[in-house]
Amino acid sequence: MRNRVVAGLLAIFLGSFGVHKFYLGKNGQGVLYLVFCWTGIPAFVAFIEGIVYLAMSPEAFDNRYNLGISGTGGRVMNQLVTLKELMDQGIISPSEYEERRQKLISRI
């Protein structure tokens, strides 16, 4: 699970090389930062991104970079609970529940 403080510090101190982008799983953007690191533009943008990461709430960071997982809470967990309630109420079949559950779990 990615940490917003680590991402923020990587962006501030090593952002010109795109290290924070690689850490966040944005490899394509990380390569762009590497290609243009000699211009200084990625360093400026990364510094701003680092401040944004550090100022972002933990929930917002988790929703964006950790697929909504925040400890035991989060978007994916809430969707799983909702799915179970739908099956218990008979709105969806057990096979449909299992199919959707597998899709959600595969995102983690």
C-alpha cells in the first residue's frame, strides 16, 4: 500500500527524476519525467505535486492511489459490503455476487 508522506517526500526530493511516479505505479509518467529531467520542468512540477500529496487527506490519497483501501475501510470494502447486502436481499443471485466480488478483489 502506498503512503502519501513517502510519495510527497519522493516528489519533493527526487521528483525531477520521476521517482514518485514510479512509486505510485505511474510508470509512463515516470519515464516522461526521466526524459525531460534535464529541462528542470519536472523538478518544478514534482515539487508542486509533493506539496499536493502532503496536503491531501489520507482518504483522498487512498481513493486515488490505493484503489480506495484505507485500513479496513475504503471504497472497495464498502462495495463488497453493499454487494453482500444485495445478495442477502435477493436482488442479485449468488453467482452474480461471486462474479462481482472476484472483480472487486482482483482490483486490490
